[in-house]
Amino acid sequence: MTEPATLDEICIAAIADAFRGDGEVLCNPMGAVPVIAGRLARATFEPDLMLTDTIAYAVAGNLPLGGDPADFPVEAYMPFRSIFDQVWSGKRHVVMGASQIDRWGNQNFAAIGPYRKPKAQLLGLRGAPGNLINHATTYWVPNQARSFSPSVDVVSGPGYDKAAELGRSARFFEIRRVVTNLGVYDFDTPDHSMRLRSIHPGVDIDQVLEATPFEITIPDDPPTSRVPDAEDLRLIREVFDPDGVRKGEFR
Amino acid sequence: MSHKVMTEDQVVAEIHSGMTVGIGGWGSRRKPMSLVRAILRSDIDDLHIVSYGGPDVGLLCAAGKVRKVTYGFVSLDSIPLEPHFRAARQAASIDFSELDEGAFYLGLMAAAHRVPFYPTRAGLGSAMLSENPDLRTVVSPYDDHEELVAIPALEMDVALIHMNRADARGNGQFLGPDLYFDDLFAMAGKLTFMSAERLVPTDQFLAEGSVHTIRIPRIHVAGVVEAPMGAHFTECPPDYGRDEEFQREYAATAKDPESWSEFSRHWLELESHEAYRAKIAERVAGITRGGQR
């Protein structure tokens, strides 16, 4: 008997589902949960995705977290320069984290406090400005209450309000999903503000509202997030992450 | 025939206070650390550093050598935040220009190709553009009239890079998985100095790597330094990986002035790269002995 799916595995399935329909693109998740999700999506329903070993090669096969890429066939040489070329080509879907994210999807992982003299310097802008304006982005937020914010201190990745001001220059802009420890969110509303897309099993709507300090669209009867099936769980537990690294991402 | 072999200190003699210095590598990977440490030993200051930054940027900031940093990121990879750089940003003790990682590549390319800028959409709608007084936009002269960010050429007086192999004439070879952007740094520098793990005769490059790895042509290189372990403690595969334990110690001691000054005395205030290598060798021997007990 398979042990029931736990929260980390439900989040992995939810992020994997963000790649549904992507076809042949470079799937570029960052962090353990997103990396497992990308590899799960390719192994189960999106076989044409390309995935890197996080060093310099796109590899075929079910590479485990921390596994030796030398055991898997190289499909393409992808040093950092080539990764940026893929960004600009648009054939890429990235998953990034967010220290703060607001109702329009503006994301900050650069700094807390004023940008020129921050109270806490975080990762910096990294590749967020280029990613958002060139191709699909999904956010992974392991602690919704901590990250959902009325506004962000620094805009690393612009949201839909900023994109609207840019007009044609933002024609490749898309925030596909925001996956948190409580639910799955998207921006499929008339004004592209955030909407609850599904709620994780065992989470009630009050928990969602309590962890959302801004106006949000909640459907009358929100669907429950997909529970990964036995094959998904086998892949996650036995193939991709036998050491349970994914569980360390919830803090 | 040109012969460009020199020492770290001879390279540093070509660098002057106030200059813009580009540093190759990526984060805590294949950084020309023996050249960076030689700058730390000198009285040069007021530098503008251009880098996909790692401990190169952190060390120079901690030593008060830096006026400004232009960067795509600053990170130690396995430790996401570079502690000295973080402290400098939070104290606002340095000026800075932060570019999207890909945009930084365009700035290097513009400098290498001697054009004023390359256009991109990266930065539109984000703090990269709205918070950076150095950046301007440009409107496409074609019918689309699209507005784009003009990433300025990252011109530099001096560029410093580290390769696995080089010859005495200034050709360079990388043997690891990624060249990063070191060929562009070499072209962007008015003067480029290259350290290498080992100097080899030109006809020996192909003994260790395919033709595709001989990526730094000597026309862009003013001087070559033989520096075994020259990238330590950053990684330099296949010659050696990152010294994670050393890096952890570096990051931990950065947190208070007393342990930092001790670390600095022990590892940085040495007369030469040879002295540093000897210390590293002693440390490795100590760890090995300790492991056997």
C-alpha cells in the first residue's frame, strides 16, 4: 500500500501541472520541489520538455536530485550563455521563488527595505527581469503567510499591472501559476489580479484568507488540488528524491 | 615572438586606483583569485569592479578597494549570499549598478564588439530599470517602434580571467563544463591578464581537450601568469572542485570583525601566491592527518 500523499508531494504535482501543454520548451525550475516537479511532468505527461542537470547539460531520463548526470544521455550542451539565449528565444518556462509577491504577481527576492540601502540584501534581481518579460514564469512559495504581501519592496519580476503599462513590449509576459503551501493561484481574471485556482486537500478557505493580505478572487466552490497518484508518488519517493530533500524546503 | 609570462605582482603594477576592472568566472567558479589577492596586497583602491560576482567582489569590498560594483549577481553558489558584499550593500558603502544576469552578458558583448549598447526587453517593468540611473531605453528605428532597454557596453580598463591551461604567448584553454563569459571579458578589457593552472606548449592543448576548448585567443591577452590553485577556493574543474570547507570558514568569519581579521591575517596577508599555496597545502595535510586519527 502506498502511503498517502503529503503536502510536499501535492505541491510537486501542482507545479508539475503548470507545465501541462508546454510541449518542447526548456523547463527550468529552481529549488528542490520545483526540480522534482519538472522531472515528474516530463516522466508522466509532458515527455517533450527539456531539462538541465543544473550544471551545463540538458539530459534525458529520470535524473534524481543530486544524481550523477554522467549516467544520463546528454541532449544538448547548455552552458550559461546558451541558457540566456533560450530565455530570449522564449522557449523556456522557469520556476522561481518569491520572498514577497503581491496580487498582481509583482515578485521580490532582491532585498527587503529600500533598494539602494536595503535593510536585508537578499538574492538580488538575478534573472527575474529577463525571465518575466520573455517567457512563462511560475512561482513556488512554500510559506504563503510570509510571502504574500500587499506590495513588494523591490520589483524583481514585474506583475500584470506593470506589464499592462508596457503594452506590446510585454507580449511574451505570462505568470502561469503561483503554487504555495496552501493552494494554487493564477491570474485568469478580467483585470489579471490573483485568483485562487485550487485549494490543497485539508486546507480550509479561512487559512487561505488569513495568509492573503490583499484582495483576491475566490470562486464559490474552489476545486481541490490534484492528489498525485501511486505512480507519481513512486517516482517522487523512489526515483527523484529518495533522501527526502524536498521536505527541507518548507520553512 | 611575443612572450607574455609575468607574475601576479607585475599584473597588479598595471592596475591603478580609480580603474574599472572586469573579473571573469561566475559566482564561486573559476575566479582569478591569485590576482584578486594580489590586489588586496597592494595600495590600489577606488576600483569599479565588473563581475558575475563571487568572493572576488566580497574580498575587494571587505578590503575597502571598491567604489562601485557593476554585477549580474553576487553569490557563493553553495552559499547563496556573499556576506561581505551583503554588508557593503546594506551599509550603502559602495555604489552599484545591478543588471539582469542575461542583460549583463549583453553589456559584456557590447564592450567586446565596441558598440555603445545592445537592446533587450530585460529590465522593463522591474527595479533594474526604474532604480538604476545608469540605464536608458531606446526606441526601435524600424516600423515596430518598440521600446527596449539599451544595456550599455561594460567597458573596462583591465580584465582578469583564469583558465585551466595557457601558453606563454597568451592563448587560453578551459577544460571544465562552462567557459562562462571569459572570452568576452578578454575582448572587453583594454588590457587583459590571464592566469592559468598550468602553462603548456601550444602543441599540448589538444592533449587534454578538444579544439572547442581553446577559446581565448592571444590577440586579446596582454599577460599570462602561471598560478596553480590560482582559483582557490572557488572551483576549477577538472583540476579541482570548490573548497567548500574553506568557503564555509570564509563566510562564517565574515560575520564579526575579530574572526574576520584573524582569517585575513592567516590567509590574505601573505607575500605571494606561492606562500598562499604552501599554506593551503599545509591545511590539506592537517585535514588528512586529522581524518586519520
